[in-house]
Amino acid sequence: MIGEFFVLLMFFGEPSSLKEYTIRESVGECLSAKRTIERTLRGGRSQEYGGSVRLSCKKLNVEYDEGYNIIRFIDDLDKVLGKQHG
């Protein structure tokens, strides 16, 4: 199946590249999950995070299965995200 969804993208490593991605129900739910992960990475009340993880919410066309797992991206990620995604 193919559809347009908000996708939470996680980039990390050296060089930084796309490692994880999940379909989210809405932009609000995607941003909420992103904030939760960012707070966890910072470690409580800390204001700064010095690691290499970068998170992004994007509306993308994807091919997905019955469990809403992404099989492949329909959109050209280089065009959507730029070359920095790896």
C-alpha cells in the first residue's frame, strides 16, 4: 500500500545517516514523540544535548504494510531532506 504520512526520522552515526523511521498519525503526534525522545537524550533537566542524534518530522509518501511499517520511501529523500541525510 502507498500513502502520505507524517514520518519521524532519526539520524545518527558518523557520518550522520538515516537509521530509524516510523509512521505517525499526525504532525502533533510526531512532534510530541520527537520532544519526548529529545528530553530523554538530554537526560532530565539538562538544557543541552551534545550527541549526534538528529530528529525530524516530515510529510512523506511511503509504501507500507498492514502493520504500518515502512517498506520503502516513494519520495526521493535527497530532494526532500537534502544530501545531509547520508
